Amino acid sequence: MTSPSQLAATARETTAESPWPVRVLTLKIADYVEKMSPLWVEGQVVQLNRRPGMNTAFLTLRDTDVDMSLSVSIPVPALEAMPSPPQPGARVVIHAKPSFWTRRGTLQLEARQMRHLGVGELLARIEHLKQLLRAEGLFDSDRKTALPFLPASIGLVTGRNTAAERDVVAGTRRRWPAARFAIRQVPVQGNDTVLAVNAAVAELDADPDVEVIIIARGGGSFEDLLPFSNESMVRAVAACRTPVVSAIGHESDTPLLDLVADLRASTPTHAAGAVVPDREAEQKALGALRARSRERLGERVTRERSHLAALMGRPVMADRAAIVSAHRERVVAVVTSGRRTLHNRLRAEHDRTRQHRAHLRAVSPQHTLERGYAVVRQVDGRIIRDPRNVDPEALLRVTVAAGDFGVRPVTAPPPG
């Protein structure tokens, strides 16, 4: 056991070998809390316990946005000084001094004064929050997303078995019977509203089939609709990728959710008419479009027929063979001229070839042989041009017009 003189002086100096006992920690916490000044705290009364004969009453003060609460003790005279006793669910502000009970290790508030949070104060706070969010651009029209023409699935966040749910579903299916819903039933009044609505909106926003989300609640008092002006809910809707329709209360009700939503519907019934088209109206529009298209097409066909008739009525089209006949005569003339030119050219070339043939024949060696001449060659083919070159013993070849034959030379007597 660590002796008191060996205890760490501050929490930072504690170690595993030199820890604080629980009693020391509680005393330290109590000492720190005791140094806190009295302060004003806002919250919602969850329960109030006032026993006869006791000078102190006890209640639980709950945060309006998250599930957190503190125990509060308040003198009975302070309660009786209020114009009306607070009821469960009432929003109040208390002036209290925090205190820490070391024996139970709990924190509580010792209230000295309590006031009802009036409508005027709430309106002022909402107006301040509105201006703050507007300055951030959360209400700007350019960040709002247009609703799809015909969503595959409609997300609906509403109360359980409420008239708002029936109005949205019935109104939507009356306009488009095949509409599909992904419904999340949540508390739409009280302390759990904000957390439940935020969770449902986040779940539907993550569903790829949901193409539009409706947050619907019927009419109610100003206090009943306060959760839909909560900053946490407004920011959650602003962060949605899916278009959101706000259908809260009646036409005169304007919670901050209406300003941040992509579309504000005055009532849940109005929301039904905003998210899907009217089947009958679309069918009528489609029928009218078909009729106009048929009429325009008929006019186009009539106009083209008239134009074709005008073309066919021209003189050149009266005798359809006239154009072909004129071209035929031209083609025949060109063919005749071509044949004549080709014939003359062939005849001229024929005469020219005959003349060349006659000339070649006249100068050819064969023609000379036909006139009685002969060519004498030695056995090796050399032509004999001088008798002195003839070998008396050699066989000579003589070529005449009709062929060739061999001869032997005759030795002539020497000159006298």
C-alpha cells in the first residue's frame, strides 16, 4: 500500500507502480467540480420527483439533441416560484452549481432557479441558427438537386402508422400505382426524434435504389415541430446525396428543414404529388403528343406528295422516254462514229502493212534467190565470195530458192 506521503500530487505524475486509490480520484474530481462557478443550463425535463414534506425535489434534465442527461436537485420553493410547474417534456433553463458525489461517483446539478424556455426565446434561437446556416450557404438554391422524373424507389421517413404516412403512400400510388417505397418508421416527436430521423435518412441515402427521400410529419404545436429545426438534422439532410423532400406540418409551418431540403412540400399530400408524375395526365399528354406527331407527319407527307406531283407535271416529265431517246440517239451517233473511225484506221493500217510487206519482200534474200541466184557456202557455213578460196577437195553447199544441195568443185584448166 502506498502511504499518503508517497501519492502522486497530480494525475500526470501517477504510474502503474504509484497509482491513485479510487477515493483520491473521487476527492480530486469533487474538488475540481467544487471550483466551478454556477451556470445556466438548457434541457428538457424527463421526470420530476417531488415528495410531500420534503424541501428538495429531484428531476432529470435531458439534452434535446442527444441521449445524455444529468440528475438535478432543486429546492421546492424555487419550483413554487415558477408561474406553472414544469411538466415532463418541457424545455427549461436552470441556474445550477455542479457537484460531485464522491460516495456514488456521480455528477449532479444543484439548481437554484428554473425558468420555462418560452416560445419567443426558442424563435430567437431558431432565427439565429437560420442566419448562421444561411451564411454557410446551406440554403442556397444552387446546391439543391432536382427530383428525378420517376424514382425507382421512394424513401419515406415518418411516424409509425401516422396519417402523414398514409397521405404520402396513398397519394403517391393514386398518381402512380407502381410506385415503390422504402419506409422507415421513427419517432417524430420527443427526445429521440433527431437521432432517429438522422439515422433513417443516412440509411436511405446509402441505398442505391432510393432516388428521393421524403421526411413527413403531420401538423402539431410549435414545440412538437422543434426537432425539425435542429441543427444536427439540418446538417444531416444537407449532406445527403439523394434529393430530400421536407413535408413537415401544414402550410404555415416552416421548420429549418424546409429551407435545407431540395424541395419543400406544404403537406405530406403535396409531397406525394411532387415526387411522381400523374399517370392519367402523362397518358393524356402522350396521347396529345401522338396526335400532334401524326398530324405533323400527315402534313409532311401531303406536302411531299404535292411537291412530287409538281415535279411529275413538268413538260420534261410528260414524255418520260424523251430524255432517254435523246441520250440514246447521241449514244448511237457516238458508237457509229467510233465504228467508222475504227474501220478507217484498220483499213489504213492494213494498206500500210501490205506496203511494208512488199518492200520487205523486194529486199529479202529469198526474193533474190527466186530470181535464179544461189548462195555457195563451205561446210562450216562461210559464204564463198572468191573462187580462189575454194578447196578442190571440199564439199560445198549451194542454197537456191527451193532449198539447198551439195556440190564438188570442178578443177578448171589453167589459163593458156
